[in-house]
Amino acid sequence: MTRRMQWIYAWLLLTPAMVMLFAFTHFPAITTIVNSFFSTPRGRRPARFVGLRNYEELIADPTFWKVLVNNLWYATATIPASIGISLLMAIWVNDKLKGRSLVRMSFFAPTVLPLIAVANIWLFFYTPGFGLIDQIRMGIFGLPENSWLGQQETVLICMMVVTIWKEAGFFMIFYLAALQAIPPSYKEAADIEGASRWVFFWKITWPLLMPTTLFVSINAIINSFRLVDHIFTMTGGGPDNASSLLLFYIYEVAFKFWQTSYAATLTVVMLAILSIIAIGQFFFMDRRVHYR
Amino acid sequence: MSDFSLPNPEPAARPRQIDFDRILNTFAAWTLAILWALPLLYAIWTAFHPAAYEANFELFAPLTLENFAKAWTAAPFAQYFLNTIVLVTIILIAQFVLCTLAAYAFARFEFPGSDILFTLVLLQLLVMPDILIVENYKTIRNLGLVDTIVAIGLPYMASGFGIFLLRQTFKTIPRELDEAARVEGAGPLLVLWKVYVPLAIPTYLAYGLVSVSHHWNNFLWPLIITNSVETRPVTVGLSVFAAVDGGVEWSVINAATLMTSGPLLIAFLLFQRQFVQSFMRAGIK
């Protein structure tokens, strides 16, 4: 095949996928940015250029700041927790444990459930007075009933618990794969040297797992901004936006209030956050991960 | 198990200490496993018992399927299931075709712009269609496809993840096989079909499992783009059903919840090993 033919063939093979990819990822990402500088078209009134007005509105919008801070807290709490738990799970499941397959099944099962179904299950736990948590509190400790999802102080924590429960088993899989790739001779050598399990973990296992930890972290960060399904069922973002996250707010602004330009502006913030993660990943990759 | 083939790494001199360590670990692992299983077990408990036993655990409480029957008749779940099955099938077929062609081009052809285009493909791993709901809704509206099943699938059909995964697999296939087929006069598409696709079947299986479970569970985009019974997938149907205030008992909602996740959960129990390996394979490369 001639070079020219190769090119044509390759481009023809790529065209269908690239057209779809551009149509639903790259093109909308660009129009999002463009639309954030325009007003929302209403009825006969077309969109007109408003410069930075949407961004001024954004900075002055207390709900935006609240939602952003919520999302950052949500990310900072759920990511290390689910990573820590998933690593622990993986180490246990990798061990010669009694009933290992049952344990593994229990850890992984939440991953298979739709987040919306998970939210339904947990909603019942949190129901004031009637839910399981309150039944235990009231029945055993004689405490008054508590509206876990109805209070600003507790609602976000409740959402975090759900997320960790859902995600840890998923991340466990990646750690499990990485653990199985560590040659057993390392462990044997460490045993001959008389190294304790603890030392072995921190000096050998943990550094070797660094690429996995990075991969899982990136996934966890993206998920903390991308997955908001449970909010719909559990709280609707309330009370007073205390459990709302950025993407949920974008949904509300766009499809409840129909302020599409302002929603585009919010999406630009989301894109900026994801870009920061990408850049961070790029530098972090170079520094920490190339261990061997 | 394979206890005999593995070298015993523990020094024989301190068996008591090691045993203690093992017991502690097993105990902790089991505690966490039970804690982790509780929510699901609890949902199963309420779904299979009359409403009176929602928070009343008696070992011999009467079992019933009535909650499932109630949920099934209270909302058009049959239609929702059909919609979801159609949806995941359409997406899977489209993804296989589009990603295979694109991955083949990236893996085995040299052409100007390949690096830039591949970077653009990888970009989708970060900027997923899930967050571009506003603009994608406009696109679908302009195409006149709002409230169709195809519209739910469209943004996901060209999957950057799928292209990446298949490209990596295709690159591991020896070029000699490829050349041998070409000598016999096969064109590039025939080579793809006869050589590459059959050798990549494990990757297709892994990717298929991940894709099906992902789109079975997807919620936000289908919620936005559908507004009738004829198009709603089970996830959206479930949220509509559970959102009807009052009247619906917890046990019935839990039955509906289990029903919607049931097929995946059962598939997972049956093919646990394959599931776990698929997710591993899909994530690691």
C-alpha cells in the first residue's frame, strides 16, 4: 500500500468515531466557553454578547460558592477515605483469608449497583425516627430521633458515607491487580531480613503501588465531580444547598431555571477544575511514579 | 487451595505471634465485610418480607414476593427494562464498531495528525460527556431527537476509553500475522475482521461488561433527555417511582430497587471472577 493510500485509509477508519467524538465532547466543550460570554436567549430575544457579566454574576452568587466548597470538602473527605479503605480491602482479600471469596463479594457488590438504587437503600437508613440508624439510637441508647438528611451539619457527611461505600470496592480491584503483580520473592527476601509486615508495607508495597494510587486518585477526583445521582433521590441538594454539588447545581440552573448561559459559565468552572487535575497529573506522574 | 505450592514465608520460630496477627486480620476483614454487606442485606430483607417486618428482625418472619408484585404493577417496569436493554445494546454495538475502526487506525497506520487526534481521544477520559449536559441537550434538540432512546446513547458511542483500550490490545498483536494475511491478498478491513478482532475477544468481553454495567446504571443524562414511559431506562423509572410522595411503602420501594439492579447483581454473582478480571483488565492497561 502506498503512503497516500495509508493516509486515506486511516482517515476513513477514523472519521465515524472522530465525528461523534467532536460532536459530543470537543465541540460542546468549546461552545460552553463561547456561550458563557452571551446572555440566555429567551423567546424572540436572541442571545447577545455580554462580556464578563455571567462571570460577575458567578462571583457574586453565594450558592455557587457554597456548592463549590461543598464539592471540595466532598472530594477531600471521600477520596483519601475510599483509597485507604480500598487498599485495606485489597490487602485482606489478597491474603490467604478464611472465606475470602465471600469477603470479596461483599466488598465489590456495591460497585455493581446503580448509584440511584444505592441512594434508595441508604435513604431508608437515614429516615428520622423510622430509619435503621435512628431505630438503633432510640432503641438501644434512648436518644431522641434525628433528621440526618435534614440538617446542614450532617447531610454532606451522610452523602460522603454513601459514596465511600459505593466506591471503595471498585478501587479495591485495581489495588488487587497491582498487589498480585508484586513478585513473591520480595516478601521472601524481607522475611529473611526479618522485616516486619509494617516495615514491608511502607518500604516495599506502598511505593510499588504508587502508580495505582495515582490512577485511583484521578478516577476518584473525576467521580467526585461527575457523579451526583444520589443527590436527586436523597436530598434534592437541600437543606439550603448544603448537600448540593457543582454538577447538580449546573443541572438545576440549566433544566429547572433554564438559565443556560449561566449554566455554561458554571460548566466552564468545572472544565477549569478538570484541566487543573490534568496538569497536576502530568507533573505528578513524572516526579513520584517512576520508581523503578 | 494452593497452600502446598506456595512457599511458607513465616519463620517457624515465632508461630504464636503470627497466628495472633492472622486472627486479628481475619477478624477485622470479616467485620468490615459484614458492615459492607449490611445495607444490601437489609434491602433484601425488607423486599422479601411484609411491611410489618421492616425494622423487626425475626428469623422466621414470613417470606413474600408481594412487594415485587406490587412494584411491578405500580409502575411500567417491564417497559423500563425493555428500554434499558435496547439502550445498552445500541450503545454496545455502536461502541464496538466505532472504537474498533478508530483503534485499528491508531494502532497500525501511519498518517499525519495521528498524535494530535489520539490526544484528543484521550481528552475524553477527563472531559466526559456527563458534564457537558447543557450543550449536548441543545445538540440533541437541534437534531430533533429529544425523548428518544438513541439520544441517550449518542454522546457515549464514540468512547475515548474504548478506543484507547482496543488500540493497546491491537498493538500487542504481532505484525507477522497481519502481513501474512496481506500476502494472501486480504485488504485492511478483512485483516481487521479476520486477524485483529478474533485475537482481541477478551478485551471486547472486558470492555463490554464495563460498558453495559456503566450504561445500565447511568442516570443524569437519561433523566434530562427523556420524559416519557416509552424511553425512560430503569434508573430514571426507579427515581420517578420512588419520588411519588407517600403511599408507597418502603418494602415496595426496596423491592423495586432490587429489581432494577437485579439483573446486574445476579450476573455479578454468577460471573464474579470474570467481572473482577474485566474491571482489572479495563483499568490497568
